Amino acid sequence: MAYCDTAKINKTRIIFNQKYKNIVSDARVIHKISYQKLIDENTAASLREYLDMNYDNIDICAYGKFTKPDYYAFTISLCFDQSILEKYDNWEDLSKTEIQNVSTLSRPHDSQCCCGQHITEVYTFNGGYTSAIVGNVCMEKSNITNISVLEKLSKIRKEKSLDKKRKRLTEEDKTQVWYKNERRCLGTNDRICNRRISRKEPYWKSRCIHCHKNTKKTQEKTQETKKAETNCDIDGDKNSSSNFWKDMWDSFDIQEQPHNVPIGTRQQCYWTDGMRIHRVKQSDGSWKYN
Ligand SMILES: [Zn+2]
Ligand SMILES: [Zn+2]
């Protein structure tokens, strides 16, 4: 059962042969999978139905209905250009060679992986032809051996879990005796800080000196990288002030309001002492804070 061994590599029972590649090719036409289209939740759902309909036309290495890993593999196949699929005759070679171009993007809202599973950690998988919405479980299970993709995933996960912890602490802090006169240091992107800052300090002093220095260092580093990449000047002040408000928003938006909203959407969250943070969605997808 050599076929099955290679099929397992990508955690699917679908055998990657010409029959299968033809089904993928037909699906592109029938479901209008055009270049750079995002395979959204609705398209993914109809693709799963399409795969079910073609059960008898596809070779699988173990009997039984299609399951999530099979739906996932099918969607991922559609993310590549057909000419790329045609180059390979097994899943192992395809995934080792071509799943190097995956990009991960965090999309912070409840969603559904292309396999049909409900997910809260949302990424987009980009195969160069088109992209699909995927969850961390499928990403990690699908033999993505590219170190930079794995590192990116683990970084995003770490930041998210810190965000959750921050939000919980913000709630806990409100019940503390000191909360009336002090606030917690915002910490750094990768660290929660236990130091406290007196409320007599100006509001922009949101970090202790230690965290302030660390954040500044990281920002300078990011700016240096950006400068090197784009070879143009970056308005440092503008950059750090928008980072500042974004940090504040992330720390104080207890309701976890959606980020993915129409242009012009206004949101606000409670900050402190009757002050609120406001933000408006811009046409380029960013937020303007004040
Ligand atoms: Zn999935
Ligand atoms: Zn600190």
C-alpha cells in the first residue's frame, strides 16, 4: 500500500493520481475558482459537497466517507495552479516542495476552516493561485514542514494567548484596592508586566521604564527592517503613536469587537476615568485611533 503511505503524509486518504487531478480541474470550472479569489466559507462548503458527489470517481486508500482531512486536502489542491498539481504524482512530493509558499495571516473573528470545522484561530493559506481560510489544527497537521511558517504560527498563537491573559488581568485588576490609584503597566508584546503606574502620571505613561525601553527597541528594530525592505523613510512618530493606540485598544477592548468590518465603521471601548478609545475603519483596511 505504497500509495496510502504517501497519502498519509498529507493526512488525507485521497490518492493523488490523474483521476483526482481531473476532479480538481473540473471543480475549478464548476465552482468558478478564479485566480487570487479567496475560497470563502460558502465556496468551501459547496466544494465539500462537490467532493462528496464525486466519491465514486476518486481513489481513496481506506474506505469510508470523506472526512475533514480529505476536504482540507481538496481545498488546498485548489489553492495551487493546476499546472503545479500536474507536475507531481504523489502528495508527499507536492507538499514538501510546494507548501513552502504558505503565508499565514491572523484574522481575528470566529470562522470556519475550509474542512468545515469551527475555528477561532483563523489563517489564510495561500498557494499562489488562490487562498483559503484554514484553522491552526489543519495547518499543523498537514505536514507543513516549512520552519518559517511554523515559527509564524507559534508567534501568532503566543501573542493571542497573551492577549487573552491581558484581558483577564484587566478585569481582575479592576477589583483590586490599588486600581483606584494605580494602573498596570502595559508590558511588551511578548511579556506581561506586574509593575504598576500611579494614576497621577500623565495618561501616555502607559509602561514602566523597563517595558518602555524594550518596546522602543522593538519598534526601532521593526522600523529598521521596514526601512531596509522598502528603502524609504518611515514617519517614526506617526508609527509609534498608532502602535500605542493599537496596544491600548488590544488591552482595553474587553468585548473583543470584530476587526473585520466595513469601511467607516466606528467602535469605542472604555479606557479609564470616564475616557474612551475611539477608532474608525479606513479604506486601506487599517484603523484610525483617537
Ligand atoms: Zn480544517
Ligand atoms: Zn512594565
